[in-house]
Amino acid sequence: MHRHNIKKICLALLVACSAATGALAAPKADSTAGKAQDPVFSVPVVENPISSQDIKDLQIVEDGKRWLVRDKALQQYGIYPNRTKKGQYWFRLPAAADGKMLWQDRNVSLTLPGTESKEGRNISISHVRRPLGISYVLEPDHMELLPAPRPERSALELRQQPLPEGEVMKKYGRDALGMVLLWDPVMDENAPVLPLRTKQPVVSPCAFRITKDGVLLRNPDFDTLLMEWKAKGYAVWPLVDNNFNPGQTHDILSRKELREQLIKELIGYGILYEFSGYNIDFENVNYSDKNLLTQFVREFSDAARAYGLKTSIDVTPLSDSPNWSLVYDRAALGQSVDYVMLMAYDQVGRTSPVAGPTATYPWVKTAIENTLKFVPADKVILGMPLYMRIWYEADDGKDLPKDIESWPVSVKASAQTGVAPAQAGAAPARTGTAKTKPKLFVRTLTMADSHRVREKYASSITWDADLGLYYLDTRLPKGRLRIWFEDEKSLKEKIGLIHTYQLAGASFWRKGFEPENFWHGFAKHELT
């Protein structure tokens, strides 16, 4: 039995050695150097016979875009589960790019993509096999892992792959924007991913959150989505947030050991998933923790840079809000990170008691100028909204229906179509009465859905040249409707500011809010 197994494994090894046969299930590689970087070409020497059960465990099961193997089969590589954290496994960080060891304790616990089954947990290795050093071979009717040369008793040291920096900074037109980043909070692997022909297209999945227990991976199975993004030429810079919780953020940032743990885990995930960088999105932080925030960003950026990872941080326009604006030491942060993302929105937030726009041209211009007092222009990325707010002041205290198609026509439109005022429920020109105050309802309207509103109330929409956007202000039978629209024209006005101030690029909140023609229209003509 053992001889049969050894013979089978040896045959598998011979197949793995023969790159010319084309039978290997490996990424396309045109050079010997490329093959050397892929552990599929690394042929181990088997010292001991393998049992029939182990051979069964070595099989790779294809499940859509995922390649699943049993986690116990990975223990031979030194991949052992963390018994206290479900779905996590122990690893060791490699030395930094310059060969230095940044931490005495390099052990980290990371979540691997996978699924649960009756036999245990199955790990998806299709995207992470290279950093894990996993080899495999293709049989005529199935794939299987190659056994490790010898069983590993200690945690596996991650293998950092060279970052494709040359592929990220593409050479398009001289006037093309430097970076274009899209935040993606949904991380839907079935959502379309279209290529963006700009110098540095970046996608930032909102994948990580800091907690008192370490880094939380909010979508453990987004590995297949990473492959889609990278195949379309995007660099991946995941967003790391603080859950906008000032109390928890203080507890985390004030503990040196926990800060170090978080940084090591983020570095580990960066190596495991082959990220190009990170985007830090810490908001609503106590003003008293300003120095702690600055210190964490500096510590993380220094470590990330040592491993070849870029860093960026999101900041709001300068205002008198302690937790939302003054907490950012923009000058110090700008020295630590590679980029500062200026979130030029919301000019008037959804909790405001008074209706207002999301991002007018003059307000964005002032926000840029204030930021440039602290941060060099070549580090500033202008963040723009792909959404707006619906502001409805209801005389009867009731909001408009969720379905835009069910909204009533404006009073003016009713008169024009010959509908009697009594029939249309016409309201007086003044909102509310002497005894009652209208109730303000606010909701978010995406650019993708805004065309339905614009078609319905087209005659009431005007372009405001001073504000740099279209504006709707109309009376409905039982209230007043106002919207300051963000569309391709308003975004084009803001893109002009990027060129005027020679900023580093643009970012957009968020993917999924854009209309269907965004990629073939605005993105094609304004972002490339």
C-alpha cells in the first residue's frame, strides 16, 4: 500500500516538474523568474509514506472560483488553527524588505477564507496559496495538494510576493489622474467590476475593523473578489475603520501591546492577500486622543512601509468639530502616510435640521485650500460623493413613499396638466401652518437612482452656476421637496480643482452608487 502511495506521489512530482506539458494548474508565467515565485513549481522531497486518509485529505475540491482543501491537510505545512478564534490560524511574519525583524514575537493569528462542512473546515487556497507556499498538481480528473517535504511543527512563515508596482502605475496620457480610488463597503463578488484606464486604479473594500480582540475581517470570503479586481488592473487598499466609536477607539489606541498586535495582523493580511496598501478610516475619535491617533498612524505607516505597503488616511474638511475634524493633526499625518484622502462631503449632513447640499464647488474649493496648508498637494486625494440627499418638509408629518415612481407630481405640474387644485390636494405656498411646523425627512439618493427624480421633476430643476450643481426646489401637494444634485457635470467641476491645485488624484464614495453609464461615460472621459 505504501509503495503504491509513494509511486503515485512520485508521478505527481514528475508532473509538477514538467512545465512544458502545460498540465499544471498554475498562473500564466512567461519567465523562469515568474515560475520561481510560484510554489506550484517547488517540488518537495517526501521523507515518509502517506496514508490513504491523508491522500484523500490532499484532494482539492473546486467550488465555483474557490479551491477548497481540508484544513487538517494544511497542518503538514505548519498551518495550525487558533483554538480560541474560530476560522483563524497561526502564522509568523517574515522579515521586512530590508531583512530586519521589526518584532521579537512575529506570531499572528489570521482568518483564512473557507467554509464549514461535516468533516470540518475547508480552506479556499486559490488566492492565498502563494504566500502560504502551497504546491499542487493536476491529475486527469482532479487536483490535489503536494505533501510538504517534511511535516512542520511550528507556525508557517508567510512568503511575501513582490508587489506589482510597475503594473499599478500604468503609463496612460500625461493628463490622466494619478490615482483613482473607489471605496466598496458591500464587497459583492457578483457585482460587475469594470476596468479603469487611469495611472493607478485602486479599490478599497471596507474589509477590516479594529477591535479589542484584534483585527476583524468583516468579509472572510472576499478572496474571489480580490482576484476579479486584480484581473481588471486594480490595486487593492482595504479600508480599516474604528466603527466610529470614540470610547472603544480610546481603549484600543491607549494600549501599546494592542496597537502592536493590530499592526502585525494588518501586515499579515497584507502579505496573505497581496494587498498594495491600506486606507485608514478612523472617524469620531475623542479630541483628547489626538496624539494617540497620530502615534498609531505613524507606527502603522512605518511598519507598512518596511513591508512595501502604502498607507493613506481619510480626513474631513477643516471645521470646528473636535471629534470629527480637529482630532486630525493633518501636518503630522501627512508626514506619516503616503496619501491623505480629503472627504469633501457632507457639507450639510443628514442629521442637519436645515436642508442643504452635499458638496458645492465653493465649499470643496475651500476644503482643498485649507488642507493644503498642512499637507503637500502631491499627497492629497480629493474625495467626492456619488450620492446626494432628499430633503422633504412634510406638512402632514408623513414622509414620501420609498418608491420614487409613487411620488406625487408637483403642484405647478398639476396646474399645467389641467388637474384641479382640490383634486391634486394643492398646498399653500408657505410650508406648514401657524400652529404646526413641517417635519423634515432626509434620505440618501444615489446617482444611480437620481435620474428617476430628475425625469419626474425636470421642469423644476435648474443649474446653479455659483454652487456648481443642479438644484430642485418644488412644492408637492403636502410638502416641499429639495435636492442638490451630484451628477457628471458637478463632478467634472470638482475634477477641475484636482488639476488646478495639482492634487494626487480622486476618490469616490462609493462603488455601487454610480449610474450605469458612469464607467463608459464620465470615468472614460474625465478620469483617464
